[in-house]
Amino acid sequence: YHRGLFTPHISNVIFCIRSEDIAAGIMITSKCPFLGRVSSTFLQKAGGSIGVYGQNCPVMSRLLHTTVNTATKPYPIGSSPQTLERLYVSIHAGLPRSSTTLGHCPFHSLMTRNLMTSTALLTSNSDSNSQKAQPKEGIIPQGNCPFRWSDLITNTVKEKVKGTFVPPTLKGETTDYGVPLTEEGKIDYDHFFAEKIQAKKDDNTYRNFRVLARNAQQFPTAKHFQDPTVPVEEGRDITVWCSNDYMGMSKHPEVIKATVDAIQNHGIGAGGTRNISGTSYYHCALEREVADLHQKGAGLIFSSCYVANDATLSTVAGMLPKCVIFSDAGNHASMIAGIRHSNVKKEIFRHNDTAHLEELLRKYDPRQPKLVAFESVYSMTGDIGPIKEICQVSRKYNALTFIDEVHAVGLYGENGAGVAERDGLMDQCDIITGTLGKAFGVAGGYIVGSSPLVDMVRSYAAGFIFTTSMPPLLAVAARKSIQILRSPEGQWLRRKHQASVKQLKAAMLAVGLPVLASPSHIVPLHVGNAELCTMASRVLMEKHGIYVQDINYPTVPRGEEKLRIAPTPHHTDEMKEYFVNALVDVWDELGLKRIEQHIPAAACSRFAVEIPEAIVIRA
């Protein structure tokens, strides 16, 4: 016998309460349905490791958990005098009482027999030992069924246990840790969370999601729902002006057909991680497609480009010894997360400032591994990074280059590979990341680079390894979308898209709307106040049936709040004219300032920018 341990006796398990209680005869033996399945030889040799198997027991797993989480020092199982009280409370608090249906419970009869045995043991003690034989407060008879324990405990014991099992660290504790306490001294987590949400609401940065049902037959329109529980047909018709489905590829008939065929032939899910039955033929085909698109040795697909950026930056920089990352100040949150997770030293250079980048690079040994991370198109400002200059200075100081082309793939370059392709610089970029969920209209992300680099990420990146792989239907849809945007049809869509953007910018400037200068397809409309920005978005939706998302802190710095507009090739002239007039109405209603007209109104009010003629969509 060892105090506080399970002692195997054939297939029975004796739980030893305390040595002084053993002497008094207070001990109940019961058959364990878990340990009863293994041999007595195994039990005799198990020793202290028997606690590991106790994790499989609905009673002992609670005891083990309670002991680990409440002991102030590493007591053996059951050695603390209050172990049984803790065990009782941990189970009693969350389980049904005697009303629990026991008709089919295999433990019920055995529990009753053990209770009778326990009573007989107690009453059979001699008068001289009667004081010792009485159950002490806090000692709980060991019935087999945890659902019926409350029937075995006297009210005196229950009150004793409930009174003593109060987390002592909370008694008299103040709010020094910045979290509120209840009158009972418990941490009020929900109150803390509610305060944080209220703070977001007070400074007008709380996000209310707009519930939509997009219309594939009439893109870019949708149904909007104030109440998402009503039938979908009852939604209000609106026009969407802020979607990242820049080219409308999500509704392209060939993409839809390829997706439907894939579902019919291969089902929905991938079936596992890439390592365990989850690598599809279509994953490999898509990875070859993106590698060929960017003229790189290999590609790797992820569940999103956020994951791709995070996993790749953290893995590459983390694997390189004493690597230093140089990050543009305007980089996306996914890149910032990857840099943090790499746990390497970082330097932040001013946005698009190559002179500052070189100044920082110059401080380090040319032989020390370095990585420069930046974007081609910055999604909130519409800026385009100086790719050529950044690549040149990075090469000068022996640094790898990592470029995020998320808001550029599908939209720029002859094949839609992005700004680096348009400017003839893809060979200068070591790692390129892109998304399948914006211009390509599907979902997912990817990286491309040299074969050894991509294989290392595949082999070490936790964000790639330990997650269910992309459904094959998405891989099929994304590959079809890329192929279309690489074709003459895609080239026509890109020309029409750029013309539509120029057209809308000119019309907005003509009526004095404060459009921020942007060389890309993104049209940022400055507001500069979180409350007014939120109101402008709401009035556009409620009064005009137009959806443009307000962009507030922390997506943009305070004072730079804006409406982010994303025209597509499918917005008609009538839609554009109605949109501009609605913006003017909202600006005047909210008292927002307009700017001096730099373009004659007559020149652009008719949307006179030439739009390329349509081509026949391939069958």
C-alpha cells in the first residue's frame, strides 16, 4: 500500500482514501470497467504510470485534472487532504442529480451494493473504534456512478465541501490585474469582454457585418439583410461597390461549370491534411499552374493568403540563422504576424522609402541572412511599391525579397501575374505570394519561388502541415479562373477594368469628391472621421441601396478613415452615374467637405473614357 495511489488487485482497483481512514476500515473496493480490461500482470507492473490510464476514467480524469490545477505543490494523486472534496465539487457541480435515468446504467446495482458494504463496515466496528469509524467530514463514499454521488453525501458534507472549495487566491483580491471581480471574488471575464466591445462602439470602430446574398446572374448586385433570419428572397436589392471579386470571376460560367463537375466527380472535402490522404490531383495541378504563371520553379497552395504569408515568413526567416527581416511600414497584418512568429530581429523602413531601406541594410554584415518584405499594391491606399528599386537594393546587400501580390494577381501583366510581371521584374522577386480569393474569385492563397525554398516551406511550415487541405472543388475553380484570366478574354477584362477605374475616378473628382491619388485600381475616398465614415456607409446603404464599406482604425490609422471603392468591369455606366450622384447627396447631407474641381464636369459626367469592346466568351 502506498498512500494516494491506485493499488491493483486482480481486476479490482482500490482507491486508498487516507492512511488513518484505512485503519478505521473506511475503504470501498469497486470493479473498474476500464482497468478491468487489462491483465493483472500489467497492473502490477504499471506503478506510477497508472495515473496516465486514469485519464480515461470519467471519475479519475476529473480528479487528475483537479489535482494538477489546484495543488500548490506537486502532491501525488490523492495525497492532499482536500483531494476528495475537490473531486466531489468538480464532478458534483456539473452533473445531474438523482433524477438521472439509471435504467440502463451498468454501475447502478454495483453502486448500491458497495454503499451497503460501506455501511456494514462502518457499523461493525467495535465501540472502542467507533469514533475512528465514523465518516469524517469531506470523506466521500466511493460509488461507481458519478451521476449519483450527490445521493451518497450528507447535507453536512456538501455544505462543508462547498464552503471550503473557494479559490483562495481570489479572496480579497483587487483589480490590480485590470480585470473586474464579482462580489464573491471571482474574475468576471464576460464583464471584461463586454467592456472591450463597448470601447470599440464608443470610438466608432466596432464592426457590424453586412449580411449579403450575392447574385451570380446579375453581378455586382446582391440581396442585403437587416434580419438574416428572413427568407433569402426577402432581401433588399443593392449594388456592391467594395468587393474584392475585382473581375467578377466568381460568377463566370466556365468557373461555375468546372466547380459543379468537380463536386459531382469528387465530392466536397479534401479528406485530410496534405500529409494524410488530403493531397488531391487538383492541388498538384493548381500548384503547377501558379508556378507557371509566375515563371518560378514551384508553387504551394494554402487555405488563405493570410496563412501563406504568416507561414512562409515565419518559416523562412526562422530557419535562416540570425536572419533579419526588413519590413515596409505599410505591410499587411498577415505579414506582420509572420514576422512576429519568426522570432527574428526586424527593421521597419518607411513606406515605399528605398533610401531608408538601404540605410537600414547598410548596418548589417553582407554575409548575414536578410529578407526584405513588401507589397506590390497596398490595399487601403492603392499605392504601388517601387519593386525595381527595392529589388536592386536588396540584391546589393545580399537579401532575399518577399513580395505580396495579393491585390495585383489577375489584374496586371499580360497573363495576370501581377505588377512584377507588368514591369518585367518577376525574376528579381525570390518569393511571391498571391491570393485565389480576390481577382481569381475563389478562395485560398499560394506562394511561388525556387523549388528548394518552396519544398522547405512545405516541409516545415506549421500553417501548411497541420490543417485540412483545400477542398478539390476550390482548386479546380481557381485553376480554371487563372486559365481564363491568362487568355485573351482575361486581357480584355483587364483593359476594361482599368478603363472603368479611370472613368469613375474622373467623375468623382469632377464633382469635388476627395478621391485620394492612387495609381492602382483601388479608389480611396477620404473622410477622416470614424463616426462620419460609418454614417456615410450606412446612409449609402439605407437611402440609396449602395454598399461601400467604411474603413476605420485599426485597418487604417486614426484620421485616415475612408470609403474604399472597388469598381469592376461589370459596373455599368448607369450604375456609375447613380453612384456618383448618391455620394454627392451623402456628402452634402453629412456636411462633408468637397474639393475644388480639377476636371471639367462636362468631360466626365458622361463617362466618356473609352471602354474596350466586348469579346465573345469562350464556350
